[in-house]
Amino acid sequence: MSQLSQGAVREIVSRIGSDIAAGRLEQGSILPKEADLAALYGVGRSTLREAVKVLSAKGMIRTVRRFGSQVCPSEDWNFLDPDVLGWFTDVPENVPGLVLSIIELRSSIEPVAAALAARRAKPEEAAEILRNAEALMATLPGTPFEVDVAFHLGVLKATHNVLFRGLANSYEILLRAQFKACWPVLWEDTRYHPDEKHVHLARAIIARDATRATRIANDMMRAMRHNTMMMARKLGVQTGPIPRGPAPARLMLAVGGKAG
């Protein structure tokens, strides 16, 4: 869920954040003076100041002494912030690289979490994981992202590892971003296309088979990587690290000036 405040500040934060994520305000560029930037976006200076504070907290803008405000490089952005993720994935070309980053993170966590859940899950936890897995198979052609998120969070919580459990909120943000960004691009609609791997993993957890649970979780990660590469080919983009900045048409950085 968006963490932005309501009203005019929320609107201007979204507009500037979107412009930064899309490269219309280039990474590393110095923003116009406060009065000029407020005029460019059609807001008051107090509203703009509040928006800059919000974007600074998200790692997208910083204040540089003697120069003013500067757009931060993408490696400084808080990609665990749902607003930043939303603005970034609004640019289709950004999606494959970001999703591969999410998959790399998930690949380092989920096979281990699956094994721990197989060893430690309480019977009621394992049963809930299976219920969610079976629900996923019954929802086509719906959009059961809530159930999918619940399935993966259930596995994390069933590890009974305090650090894995502590990842739940951030993990949920990343899962939602991945699902929202992937499916419309990959399948050209918002339908869900489940397979049986979730059910197989749930049954391995119930059977206390940690080796099988690890293998299935790794298979799920490989399938996601394959789908992401398909998505990249459909979009005609190279996959790799999150870019430092796309270069579409830039905003006019001075009122009455020309775009660079």
C-alpha cells in the first residue's frame, strides 16, 4: 500500500517520483531553484518543500550544499518502498531487470526457508500452506495474488527463524511488485497461470521432507527466471542490473527553457 500522505503533497511526490523513475529528471542532475521547480509543477513552495522531504526519505533526492537539490542515482533509491517500486515498474523496460533482482533475492532465501519450514512447521502452519497452494490451483482465470503472497509468507513464518519472519513486511512489498509488474507484460493480461509446484512444495513441508522442499523451491526460482527472460525478449530489452537511468525526453529544467 502506498505510504504517501494525502492531498497536494501526495500528488506532487508522485509526479516528481514518476519523472525521476522514468528518467525525465535525470539521475545526478541538479534540480531548478525552488521557485522555478514549484512553478514548473504548478504548486506552492511549501508543498514542494514537503514533497522534497518525502522523496529525500525515499532516497531519490538529496540536498547538495551550494547547489540545491540533486536527483540521486538509482542505487540510492529505496526499492523496498512500494511507491518507488510502483514508479519504477510503470516503465515497462525497467521491469525485467528489477524482477531478476527480486528473483535473485528470493533464490537466496526461499530454498532455505522451504527446508526450515519442512523441519519446523507446526501442523496447523503446514496445513495453511497447503490450503493456500490448493486455492491457487482453483482460481484460474482470476487474479489470486493475495493467496500467492499468503503462501510465500506462510513458508517464511513456518521457519520459526526470527530473522526470516522479520523479512515478512519487506518480502510482501517485493512479491506484490513482482506480481503486479510481471503478469500483464508476460501474459498480456492479468490472468493468473498457476502450476502445481506450490502444491508439491506444501506437501513436501507436510511430509517433513526438507531435501524435496529445497529442490522444489529451486525449481520455482528457475521457472521464474525463465519467464522473466521471456518477458525481456517480448519487451526487446537487455536484462541486467537496474540501470542508472533511462534517457527518454527530459523535462524542461528551467521555466521557459528547452528540454535537454
